[in-house]
Amino acid sequence: MINVFVYGTLRNGEANDHLLRNTRIAEQSWTNGLMYDTGYGYPAMSPTRSSRIYGELYSVTEAELLRLDQLEGYTEGSKDNLYERIEQIVFTDKGSFHAYMYIASKENLLKKKIPNGDWKEHNLLSRQNDSFLYFAYGSCMDQKRFIEDEVAHYFQNMLGVGVLPNYTFRFTRKSSIDGMGRADIVEEGGRVEGKVYEIPVKALKGYLYNREGAPQAYRPTFVTIELNGKKVQALTFVVVNKKIETAPPDWYQEEILRGANGFLSIDYISNIKSHINSLIKSNQKTGGM
């Protein structure tokens, strides 16, 4: 099997995802590079060590790789390729992998830089009059905070409780304000529960990006959740540079549990409480609090 990193129309939910859907290694992955909107309905990348691009990592057969070569306009040894196929390191929550990826071979593909390096986010932001599904798993489940921030009107349409398989709820961000933990999801197995809202695209830059410190602290990303018996794509936020877990402050715990109570399952809430208590005990032993 051969590892391939994809960042455009081959991603889940995009036009050519049917070519890769059943062979994914990691939904959350990134590599070094610059991403561009070609203006033709698909992106291109160029190598650089100064920035990241985000995508998904798949394992394919040689026959499947040949089909990808055809899609990307790549022929080994040709001087007239639309894209070139290179190999470099891809990073995931499960570790790093060597993988193939396709980079622009023609200068006219490098038209407009995509600043945050995510094609799906770029497309969503271009649809300012649309709405999308938002998966809230941490303090953003707390309606009281929305009211205090005067943005409750964005979060009126809650569709239910979503379940995110193959991820674990953790506290991998250490706040620069108090040195304590903030919530995250890590793609390492397990399951995460959260509230699913339908919200307008303008709520992203109008509120959520600022609250989450995006894209430096957290970044928007896309996950496949189970909602009302169906699998759907939703946007959520994950920590950019994950650290060793640290217990969260009391007020932050309160926001998470206040938002969870009455909605998420009793067992899941109990597991959150137990995990926080174990972090507190661990931090006390190591002098981290």
C-alpha cells in the first residue's frame, strides 16, 4: 500500500472523494507547503517550510495511485505535467508518515494564496450567505457564554447531539493566561459527544475565530459525525500545536459541564469528570498546579 496526502477535491465531501473514501489513515493531517486557489475549482500547492497546508492521509494501491496520476495530469518523466508527484513527511495525531502528494507544475495554477492552508475552509468562507453544521464539544456547548457575549442569535438552531467516532476528548492546549488546560479532540480512537448547531457562515469571522484564537491557537477543521442516525460533515476547532495535557481551571470546567448536562449522555459526562479529576491529581503530584 502507498500513502497519499490529499488537500483538495479528493478530500471527504469533495467532488472526487469517491476515489479514496474507504482507505483513510487520518482525517486530520498536515504537511509543509503553500496552498493556492487556481481559479478552476480546485487548489494547488507549492513546497515551502514556512507554512502548513491541511488535508487527509490515505493508503492506496498501485492501481489507485495510477488513477490519481491521471486525475492530476501527471505522467512520470513527462515535461508537460499539470502537477508533479513528490514525497514528503505528513504529520497526524497518530505520528508522521512519508506520503506522496501533488504539487503545481504550472505557474498559472498559483493564482491566489489561501492564507490558512485549508481548501474546505476557504470554500466555506466564500459562501457568506450560507449556513453550515458546527460541532461544539467543549466550552462552546455553554449557552450562558453565548448570551454574555451577545451572540446567542447565531446559536438558536441546535439540531441534536452528535457523536464523533475515532477521536478522544483531551486538554492539550496550555493557556498563556493561566497556564491551565483547554479542550481539544485528538484523532486516536474513542468517541466524542457534542452539540450540533446549524449556524451562518458569518458567525465564523464574526465570533468563533476570535473566541478560538484562530488560526494560531485553534484552527477550524472538518469532521464526520453521526447525527440522528446519519453521517454528516461538520466544522469544529482543534488545537494547532498540541501539548501534554493540563487540568482546566474551575470556571472552564463549569462551562463545559453546564453545556453538557441534560444533553450529552450520563456516561460520557461521567467520563469527562473522571478525566479532569485524574488530571488534577496528576498535576498535583508533579507540581503542575
